[in-house]
Amino acid sequence: MMLLHRRKDPQEQLQQSLQRQKTWLEKLLARFRPGQILALSFLIVILIGALLLSMPFANQNGGKTFLDHLFTAVSAVCVTGLSTVTVAEQYTLFGKIVMIFLMEIGGLGLMMFVALVMMLNRQKMSMQEKRMFATASGKAGYDNVPHYIKRIFTYTAVFEGIGFLLLSIRFTKDFGTARGLFYALFTAVSAFTNAGFDPFATDSLVRYARDPLVSLTVMGLITVGGLGFVVWFELHDFLERRHKGEKYLCFEHLSVHARIVLKASLCLFLSGTLIFLILEWNNPLTIGEESFAYKLLIAAFQSVTLRTAGFATVAMGKCTKASILAMCFFMIIGGSPGGTAGGLKTTTAVIVASGIRHTLRDDQEQPHLLKRSITRDLLFKASSLVFLYLGFLFLGLVLLLITDGSHVETSALIFEEVSAIATVGLTAGITGTMSVPGRIILMILMYIGRIGPFVIISIFGRSEEGKRSHLKYPPCDIMIG
């Protein structure tokens, strides 16, 4: 008996072809906001990393608690660099490889790797997914997101590869071929992601304080990671156009964002170097006994590493109290958006400073910067970010004074918590001596600093959808100041 098959209607075939089963990410986005997913993704990586680091074959020495490994995992994923253990002495080769993956994922974000897997599988992104990945990568707009993500991974590989080759020259000589190559890879990843972990020492890069090759290479990696991918993409395209014959192009043809980032980064680098030189010039415990050339190299390195890197070529605990407090200012500002750095970001600081200048001048015109007006919404958002950062810092300091204030100096606690929330990783040498509650507070501050205060607030905030936005209220008359 022959079975007759009904031929499908062409319109029905078209509808079925247009229907696509939702991916797991789209289903997740239907239930949670992008900020919540980003926060959850970092938590998942942290927990997996802590479990792997706590395995016996990941440790050379016993006696460490799960909290120690959790602290290290939080610090690596949040690309900070604070640690209650010495990575060089505590973890085996396997443990250090885990650290490399944690720093890489933490620096770029888990969502970037999810996007990479989707692209490798030739899976087309929906608009919801593009929005998610654009948010995770700091991209403005949702156009050409896959190409943008590919460029991020390409630039990461190029910069880390160059750093690896340069560091290999010194490390293979000092540690042998195999170990030197691994140390070069670990340090290159750690520097580019601004994590600040080193795989071979207990005192960071102090032994290489007078080594221009190591110091300048690490400084370069920190800088390129902290400037942000958006700026590097724009600089590459700018130079490519110049190479093709567009000779009329100049610095002013770059976007306002790129110009602000480059100018602010240069000003912070120069001022940080000068301030460190002045405050530490006669300090015999840091640079007091060095020649002028080495003083300049060491001061320049500290100025760069304050941009959320965590490496050091002098012992931070031996710096003067004036230096400690001055360094807190630079750590809070941090690097630039769209990169691996933390902190308030250079653009935020510049916008708030422009708003303050506008207020002090009592200028009736709209605030402006580089011949471009600053919208009220942008100024309000930047000011809110500063307020939230300072609020978390104040709350963290109060809690740390309660938990550890009896045996740790206040200046050291301030330095430590600023280093944590700005994801810098520099330490005054007190991390390992802090109490369990104090370490938990530092982990929370690192987590807040990595995903951002706005994301933290949005996790617990209510959705604005459905609210009546057409309502307007009369202005209030309130005295301030």
C-alpha cells in the first residue's frame, strides 16, 4: 500500500524556514537583564576557578583554605592582583595555567568567549545577542558586533604575543628555556589584562626595577590594555588611512573619545611620574639611593602600574604616607573604558572635572569639551558613578576598620581597599594578615570594581519598562552649598 505524502505549501515552508529555535542565551536574556547576566558570568568563572585552584594537584604546599583559593580566583577574574598566597610558591604548573585562563577570561569577559564560540560554529547572532555582546565589550551601537569581537581577540593575541617575545629574551636567560617561556607568557597575559600577578617571585618585579627591557615591556602592555580597544581600533584605522595617502589627517580628526583618552592618559602618566619622584626622591627604602636614570624608570613604572595593573618595582609598604595617599587618587581614576583596566575611568574623571569647571565659572552655556557639548544626562551619569564609587569606598573603609582597624594602620587599609575596588592589585603588604571578614570585604570590593557599580545597582533595581515616562513635575527650589 502506497502512502501519499502531502506536499507542503510554499508559504508554510517559508514560515518554517523563518522560524528559528531560540538559543540558550536568548532564553536567558528573556528572563534576565544584560547586567545581571554579566554579573552571573563572572561569578560562575570565579567559582570554577576557585575549585580548580583548590585541587591538590594545583598546589605545591598544603595548609591553605578554600577561602584563600577563592580570594585568588576573585582577584584573577577581576584582574586585580591582590592575593593572600604567593602564586610563585603556592601553585603548580597546572595551577598557574588555570590562573592564565582566569586572567584572560576576566580581562576580556566570559561573554566575549561565548561570542567567539558562536562565531566559530558559524552561528548567526540575533539582535538580543548582539546587544548583550556589545554591552559586554563596551561597544557603542549594535552594528557589526561579530567583526568588532574578532578584532578584540586579534589585537589581544598581537599585543600579548609581542610582550611574550620581548619578555622571553630576559626570562629564558634567567630561568632557562622552558620555564622562561612560560613565565614570559604568564607575565604578558597578566600585564595586558592588568591583573598584576607574577609567576616567579614573592616581591612582584622588584628584581627587575633597573631592567629597561622588562620594565618598559610590562609598562607597554599595561598601557595598551588600559587604553581600551575602541581607541586602538581607531588609531589603527587612522594610521592606515594616512598610509594610503590621506596626508591631511591629524590628531583632531580622531573622535572626541579617543582624544580625551589619549590626552588624559598622557597627563596622568606624566603627573604620576613627577609626584612619585618628588615624594620618594630621598626615601632610601624606595628610590633614594638610585641614580637619576633609575629613579625616572622606577617612578614611570609606578605611574603606569597605578592604572590598575598591580605590578610593582618597589615595595609599596616602604613608600611614604604622602605617596600612599597620592597613589590612591591615581588608582581611583584608573584606565579607560572598553579595555582591561578598572577604576572610574579617565573619561569619567574628565567629564566630571569639566562639569565642575563649568559650575565654578557660573557659565550659562552648556558644559563643553574639545568644542563638543556635554549633555546633562552624560554629566549626571558620570557624577553618579563618582558618587557610587566614593560611597562603596566609604562603606568598605568603615567595615574594614571594624574588622581589621585594631592591628592595621588606617592609611594601609585605605590603600588596600582603593586597590581592590579599582582592581589595581598593589598592596601595602597587609593582604595576608587581614582577618577572614576583611578578606571577604576585599573580595566584594574587587567584584564591584570589575563589573561596575551601575551593574551592581541594576541587579537589585526594578525594570523601568511600563513606567509612565510622559509625566513631568514642576521644578523644585532647594538651597545647596
